[in-house]
Amino acid sequence: MIITDTHTHLYSEAFEGDRDEMMRRALDAGVERFFIPAIDSTYTQSMLDLESDYPKNVFLMMGLHPTHVKENYKEELAHVEEWISKRKFYAVGEIGIDLYWDKTFLKQQQEAFVYQIRLAKKHQLPIVIHCREAFDEIFEILEQEKGDDLYGIFHCFTGTLEQAHQAISYGMKLGIGGVATFKNGKIDQFLGQINLEHIVLETDSPYLAPVPFRGKRNESAYIVEVLEKLSLIYGKSIKELAEITTENSKNVFGI
């Protein structure tokens, strides 16, 4: 049984003290593939080091996270394009719009999102979308950019059933993680109405730890808690869900 974590920040400073032990716990739990989203240029070397340490398990993305779209965003986008042009990445991500923390750079976030979508299309790569309090803004751009060459993952999906169907209509799979285990997460109430072919698993570690670890540092081994929740929702075994969601991730990332 192979479990795939399609979104985990394993290079995070939160793991500096015990990264190898954390990785061992995940591998022992059956998590064999870890897809690593980018944030900005300051993390690139840490991502490359992680890949070097775990070459059979770690798969890197490249992109500019919306909360890191600041005054220097054009330099950051140039960094993204430079790296994508010179080596293999498995997606452009995580990219999108985040209006939770700050609306100051909305225009620049929109511009960076479109730029990176088109970069993904140019290199025939999937995108991995970050959306926080910005569904309308995200969907407006996806409507503009939709087509056979637009596909990827709507990371950490927290929307409604209607928004889930809309995301899927743009070629996105839904990244499901710890929120599915929260009492107030809400997505567990309708997730069973979404065909499993549209679902992939993620942790977003070190963030959004599932119950019973909520409020603590998240790690990839905890994805098993998400699998157990989905097993209850879909009435399928953990093994079967792991196989289906891993196959879905392979279809997205081309592995």
C-alpha cells in the first residue's frame, strides 16, 4: 500500500530539530511519495537539499505563494521561470490568491496567478492552487484560463459542494487533508457526493493537523487520520482509498 501526500512543506523550519525522525514515521506509516510546494526563492535551496536527502520519495514543485507576492514579485516570478526552465519540477505551485491576511497586493496576486498558470501551460505542468477567502477571484481567473491544458489540484479544499463541482469543472482535483476531520470543517458533510476520482490526499504539514492532533504540529504520518475519516465517509477500506488517491496523484503529476 502506497500513500501519497500531495502537499507537504517538509523543508519547513518547524522540522529542523527532527526532520529525519519525522520522515521515518511517515515512511513507516506507508507514506512513500511527498510532493513539495514552493513558497518563494528563500526556500529553494532547502527544497533541493530535501530532494537530495530523499531522492526516491520527494518530488518538488516550483512557484510563488500568494502570501509572498510583495513589491519584488516580478523578481520572484523570474526566479520561478528560471528554475522551471532548467530542471524537472512536477507542478507549478503553490499559486493562487489569499485575501485572509492582507488585501494590499490583490492586483499583484492576480497577475502572478495568471502568469504562473500560463507558465505551467507552456511547460505542460499541473498547477496547485492556494485559495483562502478568494473563491470568486480564483474562479474568475480559472474561467478565463480554462482549457485542456489547465489541470491540477485545488489544495486544501474548504469550499461548498457547489464550489467543489466548479473547481472540478476546471480540471482540478480536490486536495483533502486535516480539515475533513474537524467538527466545524463542513466538507465532510458533502464529500461523499464527490466521486473519488476527483480526490487526492494531503497534509499541508506542518499546518492543519487532523484530529486528534489538531492544534499541534502536523506531519505527513498523520495523513493516516485523513484516510480513516475518508474510509468512514466513502465506506471503503484504507488500502483501497490509498490506492485510488495515489493513482489520482500519479495522473496529475505524471509519475
